[in-house]
Amino acid sequence: MNVRSLLLILVLAAPSLRAQTILPSHFGRWTAANSFQAPAQPPDARDAAKDVFAEAGLQSLQARTYSNGAATAIVTSYQFHDSSGAYEAYTYLRKPGTAENAGTAAANSTANADNRHLTRIGNIVIVVDNAASLAPADLDSLSRQVGSRADKTPPPPIPDYLPERDRIPGTEKYALGPAAFRAALSSLDRQEYAAISDAAGFSSGAEAMLARYRTSRDDTVLLLIEFPTPQLAGLHWKHLDQALPPTAKTNGTSIERKGSLLAIVLSPSSPSFASRIRDAVNYETQVTWNEPTHTLTDPPITSVLAKIIIATGVFMLVAIVFGVAFGGVRVLLKAFFPGKIFDRPEQMDVLQLGLSGKRINSRDFY
């Protein structure tokens, strides 16, 4: 299926996607001729691309025809909700055997064998048909102009976990959901594992990455599934083991867990090759403590005891001084000025039970 057919399917399935403009009116030596219009009768809308792009979170798309003299090229842009969805669509459209171009303004850039160039910049994917007519400088200019409208948030790190040795370029497939997962298995000739898409845990936030590895004697497909937490990885490990097809146990397929990551080598040609691929996965678990750290500065116990004794003595001395001062001053004043300052009879009240008729004189107490 070509990009034009995919565009027609998506445009007719979601007319609101045609509202946003991404592509510039010109780039480099190329000028936009007209906007693409969908015909009345679309191609088959049951194509898997529709489900994959919907799963990836397609928000807007546009196609324009550009000309440079007699040469023409069709450029199609797909804008997604985030960079993860754009990377899913990019790997879906990429053909096996195509290596990525380095040194461009794009985050991912690939030239397919069918004269088509794919570029991912943040949350935008650009597809150029008849790309052979464009010079590298023209493609770079297009990437820079479209990149100014893109969200530059990087995609998840799971593609970096794939081993590089013996990996076939262009077979890397990223999946956020079952649609892209099943499409990836089909493109890598592992359709018999499509049933595990329901147990992969995409509803729990799982992300999958697949790639094919081949040598002169061995061939296999590596599947990585990363979960938000190690607990979810352990839970879905059991579900995936039960969902594997009956032939998986006999052909050497097994699941290995590393923290939040599950590594599955699908139908390896030999156990030794499967073990080498699994051991080469670039993933290491790290535990980070959020507790604050400090250096012990407690003084010796003898110094602590000495300070306690001194502080207690000072407190007792202060208590004695204040006690003597309070009581001594009162006694002296009462001795030199009896009934003048303290215990004046006219200000003293004595409660009486009234058992006798004699009134109590307060002076009798002093």
C-alpha cells in the first residue's frame, strides 16, 4: 500500500484531521503546487494502517505536491499526539533493510527502496514520494521548517535496549498497542505469536519493541516489552507464558525478566543464538534511594555526661538562689515591717465553721 492510499483512508475516516497545516509553501528549491484532494471512492478502509495510525494518536495530516522545474514530489505529513505515537508510525512505515541517515535535522530519517523517504521529527512524520528528485539539502530544509512546528519530546528509551550486533536495519518495530504489535509480528514473519497481544499488557502502559537478527546460520526475532513497574512485569510475565502458542516451548521460545523489562526470543534457530541475543540486551536495573544522607557528628559519651552534670548543677544553683531570694526577702520584710507589707490584718480573711461564738483574730497566726 502506498502513502497516497493510506492518506485517503485516514482523510475519509476522520475529516477533522484535514484542518491543521504542517507543510510549508516552499522549501529549498521546491515550491508547493497544490493540496491533495481525496477522490469520491476511497481504497479499502479495512487496511491495518488505519488501526495503527489511530492507535498511534494521529491528530492531523496533510499532503502537498511540490515542483522544482519538471520534477515533482508528493510530501505527506502526519502529526501525532506525542513522539511515541510518531515513532510507532515511523517504524510501521519503514521497510526492512533500510539504514537510518545520520547528520540530518530529523530525529529519524530513512530512505526506503521504493523511492520514498521517511522522516520523524518529534511528534511529526514526513513521507516524501519520488524522493530521488530531492537533494539532501532540500530534505534537510524541509525537516527544519517542519521541525519548528513539532513537539521535540524524545521517544521512549526502549529502542536503545536492542542489541546492535546482527540486527537487520529497518526491522525495528515499536508498538504502543495491539494493532501495531500484530502488524510488526506479521512483517517479521511471526504471525503465530499474534495471540499474545492480548496478554502483553498494553492497557497497563506497556511498550513493545521488536527487531530481527540474522547471521549466516541463525535467524530469530527479539521482542522486548517494558512495563511501568517491576510488579506489572512480573504479573504479565505469567500471562504471556500461558498465552504463548503450543509450538513455542518446542522451538526454544522463553521469557526472561530484568526489572521492568521482559525479553522474549521468538522461534530462535538455536538455543545458543537465543541466549546470546538475550544477554546482549542493553538494559540494567537501578535502585535510587530518596532518603537524605548525613555525616555522623555525635560527640563522645563522656562529653555528653559531663555536659549533663554541669547543666544540672547550674539549674539547681539557680533554683537555690531564686528560692533563697524569694523566701529571704519575705522573712526580712515581715521582721522589719510586721503587718505593714505582708499579712496585713485588714486584708486577711479566715474561713470559720461557726462552732463557737468567739471570732478568730488573724494576728494569732503570726
